[in-house]
Amino acid sequence: MEEIRAKAEEILCREAVSGPWSPEDLETLRRYLGGVETNLLARMLGRSVEDLETKLVELATTLEDRPLSGPELILFKRQFGTRSDEDLAIIYGRTLERVQAEAARLCLSKDKAYMRRKTSGSERTRMPRWTEPELQTLRQLYPGESNLQIAQQLGRSVKSVVSKAHNLGLKKDKARLEEMGRQNVRLRYDRGSASE
């Protein structure tokens, strides 16, 4: 156990740093903010907790109200369930209102495990029960429509739609799967073109 702790210290902890933040430090801050405890993040950056908190306050004053770009949206969808909206605002440099609007537009929701941690496990996350008309709509739309379109129509999260469809054994039509494949290829191509 002591060997593991020593190796973690070696990997995660840098020499103490002060002064201006490098672009690499800011990238690390944004990558791990909300995903690891503040004191561990400070140690990873070689900064004091106070220095880290000061930088977060500074970043909070530079937030913009503009849409997320395509590559940002891909990561945003992955991170939304496990990070607070306030942390996401700093990560993406967007206002809290913009973060919440993007999440609503994409029908995103927080993960149950995240919500339990946030409430210290004291409350059980209650999910609205599916009604028979909602289930009929899901069965009708799921094969040919995107999960986002279904979620928007039913007023549910995409995760909820995917989970219920899986539980019911629903499958996408071949034509819908082919379209999803084309969309994924376009996204990868667009991401590759943007990074060049």
C-alpha cells in the first residue's frame, strides 16, 4: 500500500509553482475540475489550494454567452452528468445560463451516482415513472428517430430514453443505424479538419 501511495505522489504531485499560469496548467485545470477534489487538483498543478481558488474566481469573471462549438459539445455531453453546472461554466468559459441552456437543448441530465454524492447519499434520486402513452410513443419513435428528438418530444433526458429502450429491448432500424454511422463519420471528419 505504501508503494502505491509513493507512486501516486510521484505521478500526481509536481514541484510548487507560483506566478503566471501556463496554457498547459489551464488545460489541466479545465480537464480535471469537478472530477477530482480541489486539494488533489491543486497538488497536481503544483499550486496551493488558495492559488487554485483565486484562479477559479478569475476565470469566473471571463465567462462568455456564446454557443459551444462542435468539438466542445461532444465533450460537454460526456461531462455533463458528472460535473456541476458551475464547474462546467468554468471548464468551457461560458456563462451558467449558457451551460444550462445547452443542457436543456440536448436533454442532458445528471448521473444518479453524481446526484447521490452531491446529496451525501441522504436522498434517493426519484425519476418520473413512464406512463403507458409515453411507452407507446417510445416504441413507435425509437426505431427511426434520434434519441435527442425522442427525448425532446417526451420531455425526458436522452439517458432516460436510451435506458428505457434498452430495458424494453427496442432496436434502431437499419436505415437509422446507417444514418447514425454517417453522422459519426462527419463528426470525426469535422473534428479532424478543425484540429489541422
